[in-house]
Amino acid sequence: MQLPKLSPLQSRLLAFAITTCLVVVLWICFQPNYFAYAAEIPVPPGVVQHSEFEASIPPAPPDAPPIETIDRLEEEGNGDALYAPLFAYFDRSLVGRQQDDVLELKNNQLESIEIAPNKTKHFRFKKGQLGQRSILEEISIAPGREDASNGSSDPDGDSGESTQGDLVKRQAQSRLWVSANTCRQPTPTVIPVKDPVPQLTVPQLTLWVWTSTSSAPSRPSSSSERGRNSTTFNGGHANYTLATNEDVYLAVTAPPLTDDWTGSWSFEIAASTDQGYYHNYDNSTNFIYMVDTDSDSTLFITHNMTDFNETDRVNKWIEEHTGDNMPFDIYAFPDDAWSPMMGVERSYCGLKTQFESSRNLSVTTTTSITTQFGQGLPKGMFNVQGLETSMKYTGFLILNGTSNMTIDGTTTNGGGRVFQSFQWQTKADDTCQVIFGLTECSTVAYAVPSSPQWKNNDTGLISFYDTLAARYMQSFRRSLAQVACDTAGTAQYSLARTCADCEADYKAWLCTVLIPRCEDWSANATYLHPRNINTPFANGSLPSVDGMAFFPANSFDGPDSDSTASENVTTGYNASLRTRTAYNQSRIAAIDATIGPGPYKELLPCEDLCFDIVRSCPAQLGFACPEPPMRALSYGRRDERGKDLRCNYPGAVVDLTVDRNAGRRLLSSAGTVVLVAGLAAAWSLM
């Protein structure tokens, strides 16, 4: 039987009907009645079987919030500390770590972080950044065992595999230097007064370092925890060194604050694999000398910046490090009961931030590089101005991290270096004023006799003294030109000294005589010589000389003798001081006529300067030194012990490292510069 032929419309209708029937059949087959459900059925407590794992989980406190760090839990009976993750009964490695962001540290890259009290910041240094150090840098390999490191047999017959495996392990240990500096810290809620001075303990941050990959609390609570080490910031500085082949984890925790403090912290942290800390504090080197101070300014110089003194090399080096490229900075803070530098004495960014934010805008620092203090070696020079009269200050020398300078074999990295702090005190009146940068007497850089009228006229004061010295030197050169200097050896005045030696020695002597070193009248060192004692102070009163230990004219040994001042003082001698020229006026009449200083004391020139010109210059010039006892009133004598500066000579500075609290000590080691301070009578007036 032949099937009927369907039209296209009929074919589509038949396909639709068949499909509809199939869908209906499928819907009936998958009705919900054919599915099974799992339901929780209540079970009596006695039927439940407790596992050992469940018993080991400590119960969470009923009043604990859903997200909480439980630092220490005491297990009943043994007191062992346990740690509960943030979510009860869940491993911290799965959930708890997600609460705190972990900042990835990069090699030699600084991270600046803000942190609130009682908070913790987390960091990680990945092991992929650790350099692989050669075993040859760590141990000495004996001949014959080098082949073992390559996998071959050693002479003892041992296989090379174990030796090579041990070598690989030791090679994988790389050293990491971690350092941090506090840049800002909390301040006292009540600024204390200076008298009485309170004992303030600035709250410090804590640095934690560990390499364990196991879970760790968001707030480390004890340095005794396995694998974790902590160090409290000291003066705003902390560092830590470790050797590892694992990821290094770090944390910085801030302590809670009491009612006595307010604010938060900001700090810098960096990790380095390049043989040194990013932030450095040098507790063994001072590297700076105080040259001299007056009532509102102080002059400093550094140690030698290079170990070469060839003129061309030095000039090129100075050109590269002048102006904005000056590698050093100096910060000064008044010695108050509370100073913003307290708590950040070892932090580069802390000192810089506090100095710039708290200093008086009148305080300025002029920096330069000079070679005038001996041997032609470059040194940094700082003139800090705008200081307060008779104020004690604490200073800090900073070497910035962009200089890459190497000092004592150590190269300063990007975070800079802070040197030991030092203290000094400004003078009490305006009778003395610091000058430097003279043309004729280039070695002069100290306080000279002055007066309030010249206080703000450094340029005029420098011009006066320099012009006076140039006039004397011009007359001397004319006299020296009359001597046959460039002649045959048999006709020379000396086979040991030349006219060049004579001129140099005369200039050194002249500058210390014409440009005296000035000290306050209140300075009580017995080797200081009083001047202008008949001139009244600013308040109209005359200086008192009663009871002062002046050395009498008949003292043969003078102020440098081993006898005490009381043994040298003659009864009734002080009564005649006001009538004596050596005490009631300056040595150089032009100083009193032009400058008009009040009462002051001066450090006499060293007697060896006089001996030098007598030895170096032709006899026809007629130089001679005064004989005792008058020599004691004209010249001083150097301290044989090399500790105290008792007389004035060119190219000297104060060594602050000898006595941190004493002000004036002599650096007596050979080849170094030493403090010039002094006054002497001009040759023509002796």
C-alpha cells in the first residue's frame, strides 16, 4: 500500500506533533516524586561518637566576635600557648590570613608606611630575589675536594653525590639585610618644662622577622615563638640580618599609647641583598669637628672626604659635589626638656622630617667644601646660623644615600647614614663673631673680636681683618725682596731653609697675631688672656678681676707650667691689672679703634710659631722672640699631653669625639687638622 504523499505544510505539522509528544513523555519521567532528599535527623547526645580531632579544638569564648585574633590560649593543666585562627575551627592558612594585607618588598626598594597604635603591618620578601652566593665565599675548599663539588669521587673514595648535595644546600643560603627607620612618631599630650626635666620614654615600634611558612599570628606576641625574632627600634632605627633560602616574612607592630601620648607613626622599611643595610647608623664614628661658635652661629668641618690631594683630582671632585650634590647635611636641635628629635636620634628620615617641621625659619645652614684645613684634602664645611645665645644644642651629621660614598670601608646605601650625635653651646655675648673665607689669611676660620655693631655684617668684619693682614704681608714681601734668595748655594743665607719657607712661616705667625681668637669673658680656662678689662659690658658694669687666677709677670713657666693656678697667683697682683696695657686693650690697636669690642679673652699664639720665623727667615730681618717671663704674656705653649688646646696656630679644629660634653679638645693625631684659637702681639708692637 502506498503511503499518502504529504505536502510541505503537512510534513512540518507532523514533525511538531512528534516532538511535542516526546517532551511530554520526558517531563512525566522526571517528576519530583522520583528524587530522594538528605535530611538532618536529630540524634540523642549519648549516641554521638566524639573524635580525637574534635577534642583537640579549643572552644571559642561565647562573647568573642565572629572575626577575632586570639593571641594566647591556656590549655587546661599545662599552660601551653595555643593559637586560634580568625574564624573558629578553620585553619588560618585558608581564611585567617586574608584579613591583613601582605606587602611585597623588592630588593633595595623603599616602602613608606603609616601605622596606628596597637596595629601591625605585614611584609614578605620572596626567595626568588635572594642571590645565590658561591660556596667559595663562605668556606675554604681544600685542594682535592674541588672535584667532589662537580660530582666526581674524592680522594677518600666517597661518592660525589652527597658532597654535591651538601654544597647545593650551603650555596642556597643567601644573606638578607633588613632595616627600618621611624619618620614620624606620637608626641606628648603635655609638652614638659625644662626644670625639672622629666624622664620621657618615647614609644618605639618593633620589627619582627621570620622564615617559617606555617601560619603566623597577625600580631606577633613573643620573640620566643619558634622561628620568629624581634628587635625593638632604638632611636627610631632597627635592623636585622639573616641567611636563608626561604621566603622571608616581616612585621612591624606599634604599641598601644597611654594618655600621655597622641598620634601615630610613619616608618620606612627596606630589604637588601647587596652586602649592607639600606638604612645605616654609625655608632663608632663622629666624622665632624666643631671649629668655633659665637652667640648665634657655629662653624663645623668634616673629616677628609677623599684619600687623594692631587690638585686636579680634588678640584674635579669638589665640582661634582658642590651645591645640591653636597653629600652631607647637618641638623641642630635645642637641648630642651622635649625635643622633636627625641626618639628618632638614629633615623635619617626622622631627623630630616622633625628638623624641617620644627625649626625656626631664621635658622639656616651654609654648606661648602674646603681644602684649607690641612694637606689639601677636601672637607665639608657647615655654617649654622640663627641660633640662640648661650643655648646648648645637639647636632647630627647625615650622609645622604645618593652619594655612594665609602667611609671606613663602608659604602652608604640609599637610606643614608646617621653619625654619632654631638653637643655644643653658643657663646654668651656678641663680643666674639665667627668669620671664615678670608683671601690673605685663608686658614682663619674661628671667632674673632667683634661688637654688636658688626653682628650682622660678616662681610665688613672679614674685609677689615683681611685688609689689615694684606697690608702687613705687602710690607714684608718688600723687605724679603731685598734678600738674595735666588743665588748660589754658597751665597744663600741658609742651606736648610729658603725664602719661600720664610714667607710661609711669617704668614702663619702674622695671621694668628693680627686676627686673634676670641672667647667669652665668662670662659675660665687659666691659659686664656683677658683683654679690654676697663671697657664696660652692655649693662654698663665693668668686669671684675678680683679673685681671678691671672699669671703674674714674674712667672717664668707661664700658664703652661705644671703648677696650679693658685700657686702662680701673687697676692695683690690683680689690683694692678687695670693699669697694665697687656690687659686693658687689644694687642692690635686697630681692633679697638675700628671694631670696639667689649671685655673678652683670647687664646695666645703658640710660641713655636715665633720660633719658626726666627729659624726660617734671614737674620738681617731682625726677628727675635721675647724671653721669659714676658714670653708668657705674649705666647702660649702647646699641651705636651696632646689633649687640651692651650694656644693658637693655623689649621686647627675642635675634636668633639674626645669628650662629648667638654667643648674644646684637641685632635692630636698626625696629619689631621687642629683648632686655631688665639691672639698674639704683632711683631712691630712687641
